[in-house]
Amino acid sequence: MGLAAQATSQTEKANESATTLVTLGLLTDVHYADKPSRGSRYYRESISKVREAAELFKQEQPAALVCMGDVIDAAPDLDVEAQHLKTITEVMDESGIPRHHVLGNHCVTNLTKEEFFKHGNTTTGLGHYSFDLGGVHLIILDACFNKEMESYGRGNFSWADTNIPPEQQDWLAEDLEKANKKSVVFVHQRLDLEPKKTYAVKQSLEIRSILEKSENVLAVFQGHSHKNELKKISGIPYCTLAALVDGSGIENSSYALLDVMSNGQLVLKGYRKQKDRTLEKA
């Protein structure tokens, strides 16, 4: 057996012996609203799409559900928007799985963050935070700040002006240092794009530098641009998930299960439009 074949065989054996540390349910860009479709977005159909995802999560029992932003779309007034949020999160809760929310720009178009946490009955009342499951450190980031570093809410922003303030950057660096374990990051807007790009977090270079310095970040998961995309930058995979809202019919839904493995590999099993991925830190 040649050296290359030996190396391949050893890798296969290592993968076979890896165990699942934690499984998560993922979905993004639900954009639920009781209003007519527009373009590719079928807002009302998000209820049936989320219900199908919830049924799968109930069956498979992931440790948590991470909803990666834009769970609702804009409504004509605050009361209607709050009701939309209550309606769609109650459907998610049919899974019986604890919910964690990444804030997206549509989550807080009119609602304030505090109102979103209240009406969405979220796991925490925080935009950015971290927690551990199965020995894996999970980080939720909040890029819903305008260029003045004010929190989104009441329409005080442009969706393409997305920022992570210095204080949150400092928190992230300290949190990763304290955790000192395998970490996975979730954010709505994209960190794998250069700052001038439309869908990018304007501090993407600074955030990526923090993630790279920690040497513990296995991958970053994102939404916002509604695309199935995968990039690797300085050894870290950045996986963008497809939007649940786009396209009519249940066949055009998108959601996933994510297994974080003991060997540092991440296995994303996609459903409907979401692609399967196997991600490894270089």
C-alpha cells in the first residue's frame, strides 16, 4: 500500500471512530408574515414549512434549535408584527426543542430587540451570548447595529448597513479565550465577504481575525443572502444556509441537522433545498 493510500485509510478509520458530541437543528430566513407573496418569497407558506421542520426535529431530538435570523418579515404595525412572531415561534415549539435566536434585520425592522425577545419568548434576552452543549462551545453574534452602533429597531437602519460594535468584538475575543474548547459561531449577516459587499458585516475582517487567533473555531454558520454557499478562509469554513421562505410549496423549504463530531468534523444534513455539507477546519 502506498503512502497516499495509507493516509486515506487512516483518515477513514479516524472518521469511523468519531462520535457525535452534539446535534443541532438549523433554519434561517423564515420571513413569516400574513401577507401576499412577493418575488421569490412566499411569506404565508413559511408556517407549513416550519411545521415540517419541527416534526423532523421532534423525531430526531437535536439538543437545540438555532434559528439564524429573519424569522418574521415587516408588518404594517407593531401589534401585527408581534403576533406574527408569536405565531411562528409557537409552530417551532411544536418540536419540543429549546430555541436559540440569532437576530436578523427583519426580526427588528419595527420591533426593538427587547420586544423581539419578549414576544418571541426567546431562550435569553440577549442579542449576543454563548453556551455549551455536549462539550462544544456555541456562540451567537448580533450584527444588527447601524453605522452609529445603535441597535436596529423602529426602522432606524438600512439592511446593508450591518455592524458588530467594538464592545461585542472584545466580548467575543474574551469569550473564546475563556472557553478554550471546540467552538461553532452563528451569525445572520455574512462574515466571509469583504466589508464593502452588500451582505457583509462591515467589521468582517476584524471578526475573522478574532476567530482565527482563537484556533478553536470549527466553523461559522450564516444566513441573510438566501444562498447555499461555502467558503474556507484561513482554515475556517463559512457555511451560508439557504432561505426557508423562498419558493412556493413544501419542496422549496430549507432546514438542516448539524452534527458536531469528536474529531472536529461537522456534518450538515440538509433537507429540501439545503445542501449536505461536511466541514473540516484546516
